[in-house]
Amino acid sequence: MPELAEVEFYRKQWQCGWRQKILAVELHPHARLLRGADTKALRRTLTGAVLLSSEAHGKQMFFRFSRNGWLGLHLGMTGKLRAEPPGHAAGQHDHLVLRQRRQSLVFTDPRQFGRVRFHAGDTTPPWRANLPAPILSNQFTRSAMERFLRRHGRMALKAVLLMQDGFPGVGNWMADEILWRAGIHPARPSARVEATEAKKLFREVRFVCREALRTVGADFGDPPAAWLFHRRWRHGGVCPRDGSALLRAQIGGRTTCWCGSCQK
DNA sequence: TACAATGTTTTAAG
DNA sequence: CCTTAAAACATTGT
């Protein structure tokens, strides 16, 4: 489920716990989403620690604690963060629960494609270093984007937009939305994007990220009514721009939706 | 039933 | 070492 804006929304669900102590940590040590994490150290360090702040980067979230503790969370396909009352009984898929006096912070994920990472130490966690330029930052430039497209020039543009090293936070629906706005066919090899199109693509990548954050990211609201988003899964969905039937196929390993007349 | 689901990671081939 | 494509991961809903 979660892409850039949904991740930002879920990150904020734990903000009510900032500057408050973790009284207890509940987790299933063998849960798949804890793979590779030192769960003993996680429990030892975070029990009694204070949740200080958090940040989102693409689809990743970083939570900072006192005692130099860090959690890195990824929601995978079905992960969610939410705050529940202090006495909340953990459900079957509530794999990590941080108990605080006033609420319980819950990470739930039925499919367990998500991930929990833990790090303690003076230095920033290795998984928080060397991150790609955020799309809405000044470091995300058109020339850097074009370099990335050329580097993966034989891949379908749809598949390249899904690569987190180049477009952190973009997922399946955002990629389709971007390509629909830019008027480019999702299967077009990246190297065959012309200069004018690249300029348009760059603008639309940033626009979709900004608007998604403003709508979905703020309160899990709907994206603007005229977006492809609202038609893409509907049987018999039509292009919001010209009314022609939307097409669907596997491109870049994912179900892709596009308008055959707007996107060439 | 069988298939597909807003995502990575691993594996294998070129 | 680099790029690309496909399978694997686990669960739920249609």
C-alpha cells in the first residue's frame, strides 16, 4: 500500500508519542519483518528510552530515541503505523508494540514484506547513510534524473520510476500517475525519452510528489479528483483527460494502467 | 479456485 | 563489477 505520501501519513501516527518514555517493548522475535534485527538489543535499549523524533525518506522511516537508539521502519506492501490506547491487546499482525503511558505505538503488517531495523551508537545507522536525493529537494535535479534514465536506458520507463535509488518514494500508482501526466508510454525504453519529454517528466515527478503529500500525506485524503488514481483500478475506467478506455498490462513486473491515446 | 495486491530482495543470465 | 528480468517472500480478498 504505502508510497511516499502514505508513508508520511503513517509516520505522523506515532508523533503523539514524541518526548515520552517507552515503558515496554512487545515483539515476536521470529516475525519475518524483524529478520536481521538484534531483537534483544532492541528491547534492552528501547525499554526506558524516550522517543525523540522521526523523519521519512522515500518509503523509509527513521525514529530516533534517547540512548542513541534508532529504529528504521519500512512498511512493505501492507504495513501500517497507528496509535492505540495503552491497554491495547496486540492483534495477530501487530508485530511491534511500543508501550507508553498515554498510548501504544503499533506497527502492523499482515504480509510482513515490511521491515524493522535497529541500531544503537554514536554514529548514524548504516541504513540511514548515503540515501538518494529526495525528489522534492534541490539535489534532485533534471540532469541527475536524465543520467539515471540513461544508465537504465534499456528498461521500461515505468520500471525505472519504481527504482528507489533514483526516485525514492515513487510506487506503482504514483509512477502511473506521473507517466500519464507526462504523456509517455510506460513501456518506452528510458533512453528513448526525448529532451522535451524529460523536462516534462521532471516537472510531473515533482508535481505528483508535492500534491500527493499535500492531500494523501496530510490526512490520508484523496488525491485531486482529476487524477488517474481514481480510475485506474475500476473495470471500464476511462482517461480523465479524453475519455478513452484505459489499458492495463504487466510492465516492469507490475500491473500498469495507461491511456493509449494520451501516452505514446 | 486461482489470481492479484500502493514492495523489496535474491538469483541468474547476459 | 554492471544491467536486466523473473522468482520468491506471506497473507488476504475477489
